[in-house]
Amino acid sequence: MKLGLQGKAVFVTAGSQGIGLAAARAFHAEGAQVAICARSESSLAEAEALMPGCLALRADLTVADEVERACAAVLDRLVRVDVLVNNAGGPRAGAFDELTDGDWDQAVNLTLMSAIRATRAVLPGMRANRWGRIINISSYGTKQPVPGLTLSNSVRMAVLGWAKTLSTQVAADNILVNTVCPGWTRTARLEKVLGHGDPEQASAAEREVAADIPLGRFAEAEEVANLVVFLASEAASYITGTSIAVDGGITKGYA
């Protein structure tokens, strides 16, 4: 299948680790010009080493000025952004009674406003070129609430509402907007969370969670990235306004 991504300009936020890095590397392998941003200088350097020619920028996605500066730098270097992948680490876990206004504000800035700010920056160029792909990385929690993830379950639904609405407003400009909803995916961050720093505990926790997944295992980040790259390609030219789970079947509903 010809994906038609050679030479396309791609910006992946939080692209130095996990699903973001897997997506960036997949685009790089397709011959796209890739830019990423992340908070950690060391992880950016490691990611840059894996993708020769990649533009790696430091930015905290919860800070509006930093998102805007990163977008400006990408547009300055790459001239345009054809594909924007809105990715960010998840907000903190916790039951409703454990969360403060500050927790909610941070979750909104990280999960919703970072996507809105990055999209606002690149959308005029996509409209001028009459071609664009905006792909949001979310969670299967938008299909089925994940216990204990009050912030994620709530704010990611706002992203879905925004993305669906935006998709109807930019379709005439040949700009497609879709959301990818991963399930349990093996990343360094998830292993650390599951095991609290103990690899054996992480392995035991993974087996317990995987027992509820019909495919019986966690996803690899590359399996999620495969869908991201497909949605950015010419092969997905009639897909917009949708959200697609990559969850091994753990979602119990039909949607």
C-alpha cells in the first residue's frame, strides 16, 4: 500500500517516548520530515539520535507560551505542517474527592488546550494548502471509563467533542480530523506506574490487567503508531470525525 507520506511535514507533540516516539519513528521511516517536542532534554536527544534530521524542541505542553513557541519554531524550520499528531502524557490518577482545582486546570491544559493551541497554530497553513491531517492520541477511556482515572476520563471526552466539531468545520479544506484511542500499551512510563519502580511487580500487574483483554496482552507502541500513520496517509482520505480504539478488544461496548 502506498501511503504517500514522503516529504510530508509532521509534528508530533510529546514525541520523545512511548506512543509519540513510535509514531514519529514510523513517519520518519516513511520519508516524512519529522519534528517533535517534549519536556525532557535527555529524552529529546535520544529520540533525535534515532531519527537523523528530526527537529527536536523542548516544550511543556501545559504552558501556552511554550506550545506556541514550539509551533512557531516548527513552522519556521519546516515551512508548513501537513500532519499534526496531538499527543500528551495522561493527567494524574485519582478519585473525584482527591482532586483539586489545580489538578483539573493542569489536566485541561495538558490534554485539551495543548491540542487546541497546536492546532490553532498549524491550521492556517493546512487551509492554504487545502490538505491536512490532525490526529489526536487519546485513550480507550473515552469508550469505557477506566477506574480511578477521573481526570483522563473527563477531559479526554472534551477532546473528542472538540475534534468531532472541528472535523465538520475543516472538511471542505480537505483537512481530516481523527482520534486514536489506545488501550493498555507497553511503554516505559506505564511499566513504571504499574510497578512503582519494581520490574517484577510491573510484570505481575501486567499479567493481571492482561487477563481482562480479549487478545490477552498489552499493545506495543508501534501497533498504535501503525494506525496513526495510516490515518495520516492518502489511503485514509475518506475517514474523518471518528475515534478508533486500539485496545485489544477490552472495550465492552459497540462504539
